[in-house]
Amino acid sequence: MSVLLLSHRACLHHDPGPHHPECPDRLRAVLKALDQEEFSDLIRDEAPQATVEQLIRVHPQGYVDAILGIRPEPDDSVALDGDTVMSWGSAEAALRAAGAGVAGVDAVCRGEVRRVFCAVRPPGHHAEPNRPMGFCLFANAAVAARHAQAAHGVERVGVVDFDVHHGNGTQACFEADASLFYASSHQSPCYPGTGEAHETGVGNIVNAPLPPGADGAAFRAAWAETLLPALEAFGPGLIIISAGFDAHARDPLAQLRVREADFAWLTEELCRLADRACGGKVVSLLEGGYDLEALAASTAVHVRALMQA
């Protein structure tokens, strides 16, 4: 099955500085992994820039203007908090990262493809409506979800998130709107300290926290027994994946023990659910993953599953 791969060289120009885990080499590793012969059937295109109109469906105008107004000199940077830094290329990179999700939604909703993978950075699931945090500037998955509703009339959009860190930003964007659904597995306790099971929004938020050291069996059980049934019961017209691969056992920023086979299994399950619920429409956006070898291998199995499922 044809899968659209969206990326842009501008996403390499977001540089939080030496030794920062969310580095340009992450995207280089992903793109190298997807440059192998087995991925030759991918349809490849450049991610456009999100428009201000698209961004302000999620973020207030003042916030968008403030982020886009931060344009440091080439050898300078601006720290927004202890983790989140903007360099000279960060504003365009953030626009491309959000724009990829928007373009992916357009492609699946127009019937051009059934699956999309957005190889972009900075990630987005920690960005709250009024606050950047956790390496994230704009809430990419939430922007894509709102675009699906506004531009394509998709009534109910489900976002699923298997990053090791809870997507507090996506949850904050969704928790008061029953037309949007968010399901997350993540380590707890861990940054950012949100995502407990009792956080349910208006019945549209489902969190499955996992203790440090939890392995692939626990990860699969959380999805099979709790998160996937809740997603199917919601009845999404489109599924958006926040695809973070830092739950991998090799990742340095947390302590889950998930492996490539577990990411492949979950991707296949999500695609089967999408086939039943919404004509197979899936848009996946890269989030975390900070061991380059594990990130590359995990992305490869994820995209392979998008192509084959």
C-alpha cells in the first residue's frame, strides 16, 4: 500500500545546541533508515509550512505571533524554558512540522493515500495552547486534528500517543471537547508529571501509565485491554498517531523496555482498527526517540507496518 512520507530539510535547521537530546541527527537517522530499498515505494514530498490560520485553531494568536517572532542570529539561541530552545531555524522548522500533519490530513481525506508518516521535528505533543515545553513549540497532532475538522468535515478525530512521555499538550488541547479523543501509554512517574488514569477530560481522554521497567508485554496489554477498545468505541473518522519511540529499551531519557516488535504490533493493530472505523485513514507524526540506533530501527518497523497493514 502506498504511504506518503512528508519531511523537509528545514527541520534540520532547528538546533537546540550541543548535547541537547532533540538534535538534528535524530531526523538524519530517521531519513537514512527510510532511504533503504524496501522503502522505495514510499511517495515522498516536502512538508509545507502551516498557516497562522491553521495554528490559531489550537493556539491563541498572541502565542503564535510570539513564537514566530523569535528569530535568533545564526550563532545565537533563545531558551524558552530549561528544555525548549529556539535557534535561527526553529520557527520555520516548527511551521514545517505542523504543516506536515496538515498536509497528511489533506492527503488521506482526499483519498490520495490511506497512510502518511511525517518525519519532522521539533516534536509537538508537550506544547500546550499557551506554552511551549518539552522540546515542543506547536501542538502538531492537535493542529492536524483541528484541520481535519475545519477543512474536511471530519466530525470525530482520535489521537493516539505511544511516546514514553505523556502528551500533556495534546491532552490540554482536547480535554474539554468531546469530538476529539486522546489515548496515551507512557511511563509514570516521568516527565512531565501528567497522564494519570483519573485524567479523563469529558470522557474523551484515556491514559494508561506504565511503571519504570515495564516491558513490551505490559505495553501491549495496555493497548489491547484499555486504549484500543476505547479508541474503537469513540468511532474516529481519522486516526492521528503521535509516534514517539523513546519507550524503547535503549532510550536514555526513560526506563521502559519496549522493543521494535512491539511498535510494529501496535502500528498493525492501529491500521486494522482504522480499516474498520475510518476507511484506513492514518496520519503518523514523529515525536520522541533519543537513541539514534533505536530510533532508526523503530521508525523503520513503524513505516513498514504502515505500508503492509
